[in-house]
Amino acid sequence: MAVVDTISPPTSGSGTKLRREIGLIGLLWASVGSIIGSGWLFGAKNAVIVAGPAAVISWGIGAVAIVLLALVHAELGGLFPVAGGTARYPHYTFGGLAGMSFGWFSWLQAATVAPIEVEAMIGYAGHWSFAAHFLNNNGTLTKSGFVVSVLLMAVFVAVNFLGVRLLARTNSAATWWKIAIPLVTIFVLALTNFHFGNFTSHGFAPFGVKGVLGAISTSGIIFALLGFEQAIQLSGESKNPKRDIPRAVIGSVFIGAVIYTLLQVVYIGALPGASFVHGWTNLAYEGIKGPFAGLATVVGLGWLAWVLYVDALISPGGTGLIYTTSTSRISYGLSKNGYAPQLFERTDARGVPWFGLIISFVTGVICFLPFPSWQQLVSFITSASVLMYAGAPLAFGVLRKQLPNRERPYRLPLGDIVAPLSFVVASLIIYWSGWDTLWRLGLAIILGYLLLGSYAAYAIKKQLPNAPRLNWKSAQWLPVYLIGLGVISWQGGFGVGAQGNIPLWVDMGLIAAFSLGIYYWARAVALPAEEIERNIADVEVVDEGGH
């Protein structure tokens, strides 16, 4: 029997149950609304600086990578329609230690996206005189900018407290706008200001293969395309999760990939020749800090620029709103699995995990303090995101092997090939982020082990009802994977501080071979079928309100 996570509305007061009130469009728009955020406002400019016109290829590779990961998630999302799903799959198949690790990656990624979107809103708002003093010259927030950022985070949280039904309606309305404006931008720029010569006049791929691959992780491409998992995180509140989750996941990736690729094409084609006369690295024009709006102004489309400046508040705002939701649902799932205090499971009369929302707000405020700008956060969050996603192909492979006859509403064709391939792709994306990003991610991982590990040890010692089983043996591959990626990155050639001792292509071949080794090692030492069933049954019980 598949996990059903059947949740009925609480009769009064508070509890630990979520409400199933979201349909297919709500799920689809949750994912699309997360995919189309600040990424479309900045991604095209950042990618062309790193890769030149060959950034179009970077978007194509990024889209294929995300499609592979999304296909794996589509089967898992239909199989296990539970809240905070991405934080739970490794828990089912590898037990406590792996589940805790991937749960932390998942929460870290979700909790830091909303602050990034707020930073993007503040950056674009600098066009208006009232917001000109929100940012310092180095991109950090001024005191007034900090106050405004905190208020925006508070708005995200307040809307979430009004309940998931209102949230879905609010996000659906915002997403219609978020889709319409990029499409209008594509259409107008393609018709009025498109120069095919821009793609070749200074070289199509001036920075070679390394530029094309580096742009995938460091310029915001993967960051922009991420977000399909939002439908999965909201599985516990879906009316018909087995039917709707796979459709929402795959549909959102298709919509996002098409829009982003077309945006990159028209951005390059619409640039005035003088803007890249000194090379793509030195791309410059009036208003470039708001790339598309500034470009519209330069080419004489003032009305479009005005619309884009307005959109720069709505698009990131919608994404920040849904990621605030996601963060509280992931912490809900972490608590269900025994990695966080049971307080995270408490819901109010509207079925909202209120404590998780408060922690999401506090985390967002903290993120405004040390990080200087949207761009500097992107690589870090991309790596955390892909680490989160990397757990799904591993769990997928184990479940296909250990529970082959379990009902699957959506069964991925050639899944035994796609799963290891998607794990390799995830590892490559992490590697392309560069050593300067990965060593910082390593510190964040250590912090997660200290926080979640301390609670897990306390829960086990006190024999709390949700105390996890750590299952060290089935997670023996995990430290090897994390440390191995770090060592290869350090000795490779991507990112500041990398030693460059491993030649290009050799490094990627090494990552691929290493990842395949980890994949089949993890599958070999995973939990036996009966223990996987027990983990799933445990979650079924607590998701139905028992402890």
C-alpha cells in the first residue's frame, strides 16, 4: 500500500495535520511560480558574461539536467505523496543518517531562496528614487534596505499564515503574471530589436567549453530552473496527489525551460553592439543592474522597461512566497522523521505549520546580514539544491530494486538508466559550481550535522516517540561521496582556489566514474525491503496524526 498521508481538516484548535486543498493547477503553479522568479531577471545577463552567446547551449544542458532529475522526482512524488517529500525519500531507503543529511540539504536550500528573492527585488527597486539608498555600492543592504527586506519577509510569512487555500490562489494569480511578462518581453524584443550578428561578431563561444559548463552552475542557470519540487513539498496538501504530482513536476520544468531559453536568445539578439564592444566579460549599458529593464530603456522601449520594473517586484515576490511555504513543510517533514523537535509539526486551526514559518522568517532575516548580493548567493544555493536533488536518484534506484511491485501512479520509462545518469549529472553540476563555493557549502553541511545530529542524539537518548534510527551501515557511502566531491573540486579547475591539477574532461570523467561507483555502492548497502516498508509505515502513522 502506498503512503497516502490522508489528512482531514482539524475540527478545532491546533494539531499536527495538513489540509488537502490544492488541485493540479495549484501544484503546477506552485512549481512554475518557483521556477520563474528572480532567475529570469538576472540569469540571461550573468550567463552571457560567463559563456558569451554560447550561453544558449548552457541553458540547454541545464534544462536536460533538470528534466532528468524531475522525471525521477515525478515517480517518487506519485509514489509517496507526503509533505516535504524531498527530505524523506533518502530516509525511507537509507535510514536516519542519510535522511538527516539530505533533509538538511533540502531545508538549507529552501530557507535561503526567499532572502535571495528579496535581494533581487531590492536590487531592481533601486531604479526608483525612493529605493535608491537601499543598497550600498558593494551590494550589501543599508539600514533602510535591511528594514524593508525584513518587512517583505514578514509579508511572505503573513500570507502563509492565512492558510494553504489562500496561498494557492495568491500564487496562482501571481504566476499568471509571471508567465505573461517574460513572454511579452520575448515577443517584443524579437520583433523590434533582434540582431543575428550579435551571436558571432565577438565569437560564439569565446570562453570555450569551460565557460559553457561554468555558466550552468555559477551564473544562475540551474538556480533559475530549480523549483519543480514545490509540488512535491506540498504533496501532503494535494487533493489527488498520485495523479497530479507527476503532471505538475514535468509540466513545470517544460514551461520553465522553454521560457528561459527563449529569454536568453532574445537578450543576446537585442543587445546594442556598443554594449559588448570590449568583450562579453565587460558587457555594459545604461541600467545593466536591472538587465532586461535597462536593455528595454536603451533600445527605446520605455513602456516595457516600466512593466519590467514592476515585474521585478512581483516575480521574485511570488517565488519568495512559495519558498517560505516550502521551508515550513520541509521542517515539518524533518520533524516527522525525528530529526527536528516535534514543535515543527504543530499546525494552527488553518492547518499551517506555524513554528516552521517563524523559523523560516528568522532564517531569512539572518541571511540578510552576511551575504552581499543576489549573485554571490546563487552558486552556493545551486550546490545545496543539487545536493538535495541527488538523494532522489539514489532512493529511486533502491526502491526499484527492493520494492519492484509497489504501485507507481507514474512509472518512469528506462528508470534504471535515467536514475544513475541523473545522479552523475547532479554531481557534475555541483562540481561546476567551483571550489570557492563548495568549501563554504562544506561548512554549512557541518553546521547541519551539529544542529540536527544533536537533536537526534537527544531524541534517541530520551527515547522520544519520533527518535530516528540512524542506520550507519546503510549510509557508509555518504561521507565518501561528500569528501570525494570536495577533493576532486579542490584539485580540479573550476572556481577560485582550485589547484588545476586535473585536466579539463579528465575531471568530468572522474566525477562521472566516481558518482556511478557511489550510486551502485549506495544501492548495494541500502536498507532491506522489510525495513524500508517499516520506515514508510512509520511515516504513514504519524502523517495520519498518530505518534
